[in-house]
Amino acid sequence: MTATSGATSPATQRRADRIRLFAQPALVLALTAGVLTWGFARDLTTTQRAGLNTRTIATLTWQHVLITATVVLIVVAVAVPLATLVTRPGFGRLAPIFVGIANIGAAAPAIGLIVLCYLAIRTTGFWIGVAPIAFYSLLPVLRNTILGYQQVDRSLIDAGRGQGMSTFMVLRRIEFPLAVPYILAGLRTSLVLAVGTATLSFLVSAGGLGILIDTGYKLRDNVTLVVGAVLAVSLALLVDWLGALAEEFLGPRGLT
């Protein structure tokens, strides 16, 4: 009788990942359809109908998606070039400084960053909600991109230079493609952080599904509270699934 290994085989892990790619969107669809059907089928008061209607929910969901997408674009635009810079010869001493700053953003409570941003600028709006969330979500992409470049086999770089490639060509054709799986893994984490933290953006009038959650809590309206919370969870699961798709299909072929 053979002992069963505690480690999951690569083939089993791949099958589990493939099953998840199909199961997760089905779960998101079931949660969304279920909570909306449950919410709209109830005998709602006038106050509840003001928040629980198709137009309001669609608007708040779009605001939440827009906040998340803007945060991720900022994170990628800042973290990837910065990580590329600090992994170049002569700039390595800057890496601990920038990673340390990003660590501060990740360690600080998200609600604290949002409030501090508001107190510093004394205004509210979309960008006051986006900026602190971007700072909060920066670390995974920055750290993973640095790690991705560091994991590139030095012999591949030397081979590229030996074939007459310039430093930029080696970066573009060898180093960056091989670092993409690490970048995508960090981006997936940042996406989930951003979509979750975006529920707090209502504090500075930036919109999002947090408005439903806050309204339900303040009015002791469990229907609005449950609908807002489940929609936020569903959106986080959907974003995580999109990140998994990116990891599965956007990485360099032949590395898995």
C-alpha cells in the first residue's frame, strides 16, 4: 500500500484551476441573480425603492468598476516602470526605498489613507477616492515585478547580448516576457484589493457599492445592506476570475 503524497501534483493543480475558471463565473452569476431577485421580490418601502432599483444599482456598480479600473491603471503605470528602473544596473540601491514606501501604503488601514487624503486636500470626489486606494494596492505589483526580473536566468540575458541585442532589446524580448507571470500574479492581488477597498470610497463622495452598504447600515435596512454586500462580493469574485484568466492566457507560452 503506497502512501499518499501531501503535495498536489501539477496535473491535478491544473485541473483544479481549469474547473475554477468555469465554476467561479457561474457562482458570480448565481449570487448576483439570486440577491437581485430576492431584493426586488420583497415588499419594499418608498425609501428602499429609492436605492434598490435597476438604474441606481447599475450606476453604483459602474462607479465601483470605474474606481477599480482607474486604480489598477495607475498601479501598473507606476509600479512596472519603477520596478524596471530599480532592477537596472546602478539603480538597485533604490529598490528598498520604493518597496519600503509601498509597504507603508499596504500596512496602513485603507480607511485611514482615505481620510488622511481628504484632510490633506480638503475636498471630495472621484480622485480623492482613487489616489489612496492606488497607494494601498501598489505593493503587490511592485514587489512581484521586481521578483519577476530577478528570476530571469542570467544565461538567457548573456545569450541575448551575445547575439547582438541592445540592453533595451534584451529587456523587451527576454526579461519582460519572462517576468509577465509574476506581474500578472501581483496584478491579480491588486485587483482584489482595489475592488474590496473601493467600497470605502463613498466616504469621500466617490461613489461605488459602499453607498448601498452604508445606507443599509445607517437605516437598519437589512435588504439594502445584504444587496450591497453581496454585489460587492460578487464583483470581487468576478475581478479575481478575470485576473485568473489573465494569468492563464496572457503569460508567455511554454512556461507552464
